[in-house]
Amino acid sequence: MSVWLPTSPCTPEGCLTDQGPTVTAPRRTARGAVAATALLTGVLAARFVPGWGRVPALRDALLRRWTRTVVGALGVRLRVTGTAPLPGGVLLVSNHVSWLDIVLLATVRPGPMVAKTEVGSWPLLGPLSTRGGTIFVDRDRIRRLPDTVRQIADALRAGRAVGVFPEGSTWCGRAGGTFRRAAFQAALDAGVPVQPVTIRYLLADGTPSTAPAFVGDDELLPSIRRVLAARGLVAELTFHPPVSGTDRRELARAAEAAVGSPPASGHVVAPRPAAAGTVPAQVRRRAGSTAAWR
């Protein structure tokens, strides 16, 4: 693992202890069946619908409809607030809490996402993300980062909305990490705006929920089960006005301030005792994050 990769103190044991009210077991099973069917339908559509790979407008329209179906099947209510999402080429930058973040952004502005290479091997989500134009990053090979920035800039010049999670690691939502600067260079190179987006997960009464959080050494299947079990889960996307800056450092700072995650300094998680010969979860490469800038 490269030492430059950003990390998060969040762990399942320290951050996911109180997940709020849940639905009955039969309801969870029904949600899971409908969600699995929707996911499989998306994979088949990406593979067999004529024009999927040649007509971005068609692909984006299908992705928007499909992702909204998946979110509803999971029992999550979508709420979009703030300013209008910008049209054309735009770098969407957001805090990162869950694997669900990718799906949520696509419900509003479908387009390529930047994610770690491991996402491509996930069941169902992997093939769909690949067919959807995801820009994969090998986080262990920092020398390839300039090539990734060029790929992002090319997609932006083509008028696509590219989604990035600049924290580079998932947080539970009670705090957030520092925005890494690399992706912002692509927006400068392409001459497109940077629009920050805040993602929050709430219960029906407005209380923040950590049920969807995908942190530490969490596994994908248990995380999906928590979402399926949650009662009254609301996913809130707040689109902010575009930020400005003369260089990538200023853009990153402005976007981080706009997203407004609570500072990491105020989020203390009791460490779990590590077994002999193991590396603590806070510093090893975590399966939990879909982010690339780690």
C-alpha cells in the first residue's frame, strides 16, 4: 500500500453502533429481491441496449431512470435541494460516505465517476460501472495519476459531468476529510466549473443516520443489508453554486468549505485492539471505500 493514500478513522465498531429503526425481515427480503432485479436489469441494459456505448445522451437517460429505480427499491427516499445542477461539462465533487453515493449522483447528473479499480470487480455493480464509463484509478501506482487527470479532463471537454470524491476515503458522515487536489486540476485544464455536492443520510425525523456508511474494514454485503433494513431512510443531495479559484489548491479548499462536513478533528473513534501481526484498520487499505484519491 502506498503511504500517500488518505485514511479515515471511521470503523464499523466505532461509527455504526446506532442505526435507527428497522423494517421487518419480510420487508427486507422483498426490498432485496426488487433491488437485485433492478441491478440485473441495469447490467443487461448496459450490455444489450443498442447505442449504449455510442450515444451518451441515451446512456445518461437510461442511467438516470435506472438509478432512481434502484434507490427506490432499496427503500431510500431521494431529496435534492440547493441550486440547479449545472449543464454540460462540470466536475461534481462530494463528500464520501457510502457505495450508495455513486448511485445517488447518477440519479441527478449521470456521467463518468472516478473510482478505485477494485470497484470494477464487484458483483453486478462492477460490470455496470465499467459500461457506464467509470474512470478507474490504481491507487497503488501514483505515477499513473497524471494519466487519470487527463482522462477526467477529456470527459469534461466532451461535455460530461464527472463525479469525484476528493476525500479519497469514506467517512461515516459525522465528520469529513481534507479534499485532495489532483482532480481539480482536470477542471482547470478543461476550463469547466466545479460544483460541490453535499450528501447526507437522514432518518424520517431528520436525525442523521450512519446506516449506509461503508467505512473501515466493512464488507459490501453487510452494508447493503443495513440499507435494506433501515426504516424511513432519506438520502439528501444538496447542490451548491460553483466555486472559483486560480489554482487547484484554492478550488479544493473552496469546494471543501462548501460541502461543509464537520471537521475531522472533532470526530474521535475509539480504536479497536488489533490482533497480533495485523495492521490496524485505520491505516490499511480498506475495502469500504469506492473513492480513488486515497
